[in-house]
Amino acid sequence: MSGAASASATRRAWARDPLLWALAALLLLIFGMAQLKPLFAALFPALERPVYAQDSFFGLTLSHLKIVGLSSGFAVLVGVAAGIFATRASGREFRPLIETVVAAGQTFPPVAVLAVAVPVVGFGEAPALIALALYGLLPVLQSTLAGIASVPPAANEAAEGLGLSPWQRLLQVELPLAAPVILAGVRTSVIINIGTAAIASTVGAKTLGLPIIVGLSGFNTAYVLQGAVLVGLLAVVTDLAFERMAQRLGRWQAAA
Amino acid sequence: MAWVKNRVLAVLVLAGLAAALGLSFLTQAPNRLAAGSGISLVQLVSDTGGQPIDAWLALLPALLLVGAIFMHPARSTQILVCLAATLLLTGLAGMAASHATRLAGQSGAIARTSLGGGFWLLAAFSWLAATDAMQRLAQKPIWRLLGVGVVIVPLGLLLGGGAFKDLSLLKEYANRQDVFNAALWQHVQIVLASLLPALLIGVPLGLASSRSRALRPPLFAVLNVIQTVPSIALFALLMAPLALLAASVPVLAQLGIKGIGLAPAVIALTLYALLPLARSTAAGLSQVPQPVIEAAQGMGLTARQVFWRVELPLALPVFLAGLRVATVQTIGMAVVAALIGAGGFGAIVFQGLLSGALDLVLLGVLPVVAMAVAVDALLKALALALEPNVND
Amino acid sequence: MIELQHVSKAFNGLTVIDDLILHIARGEFTVILGSSGSGKSTLLKMMNRLLEHDSGRILFAGDEIRSCRPEALRRRMGYAIQSVGLFPHWSVEKNIATVPTLLKWPSDRIHDRVTELMTLLQLDAKLYRKRYPHQLSGGQQQRVGVARALAGKPEVLLMDEPFGALDPVTRAALQLEIARIHKALGTTIVLVTHDIDEALSLATRIVLLDQGRIVQSGTPLQMLSAPANDFVTDFFGRGDVGIKLLGLQSVATRLRAGERAAGEPVLASSSLHDALSIFLSRRVDRLPVVDGDGHALGAIDFADLLDLRP
């Protein structure tokens, strides 16, 4: 293909990229919601204030991302470390216990963890951070265990036999091969956390769920809609981004 | 540390010790509104008010567990650990219950004894110790499931016998029994009303996608997007269209389909349940080995007979796993539905959150967890019971 | 090169290797032969400390193998296994470069070494360098596996049933390959197999194991013509011994130089077993013999197979 033709083909690929569209929509709505006032006023003529203005959507988004980011960061660090430990010879004894805790934990709805954290640490961001960190740990742990178990035993044996040290084996062979599965667990964990963080607005955390909660208690369906669309888009954009990451990470895999 | 034979138990015992010493075991307050003062386990044990049997019931098994750390991991040791942990769990609960009863006797019925963080953690660690011992004993998963239940049975008996009636949690229950029952009924209603349509739509969709390669990508792309959208957002997004729909078609409003309440909740939960059900149906059918199907066809079975007698039974275990996921997910998500007025245990949870009453929160959370655990265990047992038959 | 002195190992109370004494000399192609459960894989894995021996000493190039870190020991040995174990997330080039990278070779030396080995294993370097393992056939994967084992210029090559998972045609091709590499590079090779024909055709020395003990060790000819006991005779197949012996010697050893015969000639380098096959299929009792370039060398009689000449 000639230079010009391949350049326009690349541009066309970009134009069809769902991640870019979703991200564009999200950013437009975050910064431009106020511009849509006439639309909301038309849809809900009975409302005095059709656009949520008590906090800036940008500020709420940042706060939401901060809560999810901090808790997911913790969950990934601890979850992967615990998963690695449980798959080493020294940690094998603990594996059934860890699997029990993970299985038991996942029958709890995330809301329950949030609800129980409040009387312990009070209202605000703290219960959200704790609940999301603890609950987000479980899918990451589970997928780390599954990912490391999925590494072909032959690759492990060859790595050991060729002279890689246990650390080198972990970092150069096991983790890269387990990465796609681990990433899937992280993806699940983050998406769940985005939802739970929205619900955390009921306990005083400032997130994109706040317009929804305020709208529900004030019978302002416009607020509810605005909050819901933003939360939904945030989740979809994050999911698409993880999908893109998964494709990059799994390049060496045979086409399914 | 070669003399430590059971490192898992050692960790659990150390953690339990930290919880016992560092957190309050119970909190007691003169009435429901006053702030409680914590009572540590040490205080409780040393001040049993003339009923040392409680303390011994809890201390003796605890000592046995500590000793078991250094014992050789024989089958008898594991049985000992299991029994000791069960006794410990029951004993701790018993201590809490009798302290509550004593306090009620001294200060009257409005005094409140609540279970503190120390109790919950110690109970959890004892349960984990028992489960770990069970897993070392029993190889077959079915025994492990049953074994876990055995640990819970003594507690269940105590609960049924009314031993816990003076604990604040059960007092809360007693005070709000009608609200609790209404919430139970609503919650079950929501779950069933969502699962049934999801089964009716999701299973055929999964079936269709397993037969047609072209259907798979678009179907699962849509279902994945739905699954990604957080529950509160989906509930909220359905409100406006449903409200508009109810406004323009009055007969729907009369049927109870409005912007808030059951309608958006059930629709959203049905949509969420579609993915696990459709995916597990499709996955279950596609993992039936082709040679088995061909053999059946070769024997002269019609397509319908092949489906009902060969494919369905072989796909059942995978499908049941998906059903399990869908049900547990729905039970949990139904809690959030309370925010849009659908009722259920979520209403109790959020009420408790807003009034700062942990007991109310627990009154809402514990039944949900219990339901989820029960359904999870039931479906796991069902899947296990089916598997030996399938492999014949 | 490798010495095992009174080495024993037990698993769960069951003795797997029993007071073994073995010496593997430099440059030899040693095949450890035995049926399943004879301990042959265990024996190999004790040499590079993938398994630790319970008692006795194992020396590598004069040093106790426990005197250094296991990784350092293994980097001086090549290791190839039946399931190959290529790293799926690395290209062919990166797989082969595993040990040189560990040994911190400069990158251009690694690059050249990869090209050299791919050529040695008859893999088109340009075509396959950047390919990933899932894009290769089973035979190609094992070629890469062998190349990877040889990459660090190891002092000894350990192979655990490397060709067992391949189809017969590929297996034969790779057996020829490894024999060629042994002749060309002179690397000490220790290969574990249960395949008698593989052992007979590749080995300069066979070590026959049974229940963790060496029953007999010697050249293929010795194992066939002078078995130590009934076990050895039975193992190599009582009925087949004669035929197998023919496979070990070439036509050149029974050549009648200068004599003539009619018909299509047979190569002097081919085995007496192949010659027998030609005699029978053509129903003649005399064949002309030529060398690799086609020059007539002489003839061979059917009776020469029995070596009855005075």
C-alpha cells in the first residue's frame, strides 16, 4: 500500500474504534453537561433544575477515579502477591485456605462489605476505600491462582532445567504467561469497584453516584439520568481499555 | 521452625489471638441509642459472673487448637482440630449469648449487648480452622461441603433454641419482625421474578449461539456491555424510560409498572442474569465431545433425542455453574434495588446505614449472605451429585 | 565428565535409585535405557539437580554438584525434554537465546549464535526467527528445543525422551540430526529413552537400568552379543538379536574389495540390516558396493552377512 492509502486506512481504523468513541462521549458529557440543559429541560419540564450543579462532574469523576484507583492498586498488589505465595512450594499449605476465603467472600454482595465498613470507620471515603480494597482483592487473587496454574508445566520444567533461578522463572516465564488471566481478574475487580464506588455515595463518598442518589431522594429524574449515563460510560470505557490491553498482552497466543 | 507442623493453623491462631486482645469482643450499652463500651474477651473470661462453664467451653478448645499446631498432621489430629474449632465457635457464641442474658437480667430489657469485631473475627478464624482441617481430611468435595455444614449445625441449634435472644441483633429482629418478613418476601420475589424470565430468554439464546457461529460475537458483545454497566446505573437508566412509558400507557401504571419500584429492578436484574445463563448454556453444549454426539447419531437417535438424552445431561454441570453464578449475583444485586424503591433486604441495610445502627445493617446483610451461601452450596451439591452419573 | 558414586534416592519410602555407580566420559553419547519405572528419568534429573539425590556423591567435571548454586550448574548443561517446553510468549529467537542471555553474552554474539544453531538444526533462520512456538509443527518445536539446549555451548547435553512425542518419520529425522550433531560437535550427550532401536542406533554406550540398578553397560554391540543375563537378552528381544546386530555394522566391514557383481549397487556406509533387506527384496545373493561418490569398491555376498569367510 502506498503511503497515502495506508495513512487513510489507519485513520479509518481509528474512526471505527469503539474505545475512542466511548471516551469522546464520556469526556464531552463530563465537561459539557451544562450545555445540554435545554435538552433536559425539554425532557423533564416539571423540574426546576434539570442539570446537576452542586458539584462539577469533572470533580466527581476525579474523586471516583481516585477511590477506584487507590483501592484497585491495593487489591492488585496484595492479590497478586498472595496468589504468587500460594503457588510457591512454601505457600502451598495455605492454598486451600485462600481458595476458601476467596470463594466465601464472593458470595457476599459488594454492598454488604461497604455497609459493614461504615459502622467501623464512619462515613465518607474511608469505608469505600476499605470495602473496595477488600472486595476487589478476591477476583485478582482468584485469577492469579488460575493464571499461574495455567502455565504449561513443560515451560516451567524447561525454565528450571535451563538454569533460570526461581525469581527469574517467576518474572520471565510464569508471570508473563499468567498475565492474560490475571489481567482478566483485575478487569473484573475494577469494573465491580466502579459500580460499588458509585453506591458509596450513599455513605458520603463523593463519586459520580452522587447525582443519582441526590436525584433519587429529590425525585429529580434528570439528575439520576446524568449520573447513570456517566457511571455507565466510565465503566464501558474502562472495560474497553482493558480489552485493548488484553489484546496487546496476548499477542503471542494462538488465535482461539 | 521445624517444630511447627501446621503453619496454617499457627497463622489462624496468632490472628485469633490478635483479634481477641486488640478488638472488643462485645459492646454493651444501657439502651439502643447510647454509645456502647467495649468488652474484651479477657474481661469476659475473667468476669463470668459465677458461670465459669462458658469460659471453659471456649478456653479448652482454644488450648487444644494451640497444641494442634505442634502435632503431627495425622487424620486424628485433623478430626481433633475440626471438633475443637467447632466447639470454640459454639463456645464463643454461647459466651456472648449468656453475657447478653445476664446483662438483660441486671439492667432490664432495654440494655443492649452487641457482637463486636473481636467476636466476628474469632468466629471467622475458628470456622476457617475447621474448614481447613476438613479439607485435609476429606478428598471428595461433597464431604467437604457437608462437613462445613456440620460446623454450623451447633450454632443453628442454639439460635433455634433462643439462646441468642438477648443479643442486640436478635432484639432488633424481634422489634421489626414484620418489616423483616416483608423484606424477605420482597427479596425472594425480586430474585425469582428476575431469574425466571432470564432463564426463559437466556437459555434459548445460549442454545441458539451454540448452534450458530454468526450469532455468538454480537450476542455476547451486547451482553458484555450490559454486564459492564454498574447495577446502580442500569437501575437508574431504566427509571426514566419506564416512567415515561407508564405516563403514556396508563394501564401499565395500574399493573404496577412504574419508573420506580419492582419494574426497573426486575428488568435490570433479568438483563444481568442473561450473560451467565446464556454463556454457561453455550459453553456447556459446546464442550460435549463431538465423538459422543456422532456415536449417538450413529446409533439411530433423532436430533431431538440426541439433544435431550445426550447433550443436555452432559451440558448440565457447566450450566448449573452458570445458574449458581446468576443466582448469587441476583441475590446480591437485589440489595441495591432498594435504592430505587424495590424493597427487599436492601431497604433494611440502607436504613441502618443512614441511622448509624450496625445491628440494622447486619439484620439486612446477614440474611442476604445466608441466602447466597445456601443457594451456592445447594447448587454445588447438586452439580456434584450429578457428575458421577454423567461419567458412567 | 559426570561421575555418580554410590548414589541412591527414594520417594515416599520406595527406593528409586539403588547404590548406583556410573561414569560418563567426555565426548561419549550415553543412552540410559530402561522401561517405565526403571528410574532413568530420575537418574537424569539428579545430574542437573532437578531432583536431589539422597546419598552418595555426584561429580561434574570433578566438582561436587552441590558445591555451587543449581542454576550455575544447569547453565553448563543443556536440557531438552519430551514436551519441549518452549516459552509460548517468546519468539523462536528469544527461546534459543535463553541461556546465552542468562550468561550475559553480548547481543551480536547471541544473534550470530541463534543463526548458527538454526542452521545446524536445519531451520530456515530468516523464515522462523521471529515466529512463535504455536506457529511451528511438533518436529520444528523440538528442533528449536534442541537448539535452545545447545545455545550456551554446554559441556554436556541432557535429553529426556526428546523424540518420544513425535511421529515416526520426524523422530527418525531428528535422531539422524542428533547423531550428526554429536559427530560434528563432539558434545557429551546423555539421552534417556525406552526405545531400543533409538538406543542401538545413537549410542556409543548404553546403560541399561532396571528398578534403579544398572543391569549392564557397554557398547551396543556388547549389549547384543554379550548380554550379562536373561533380563538383558529379553529386553533387547530374544528373537530379534541377530537382526539388530546387523543394524550395528556397515557393509564396508564385510566388503570383498575389487570383486564385481551385477545390478544396482549398495552404499558402503549403509548397514548390513539394509543390505539384508535389499538381498531379500531383489532375491539375489550378490550386490555391488559403491562409496558416497559412486565409485565401485567391490561386492558383498549374502553369506557375508553370516561372516562365515575363513
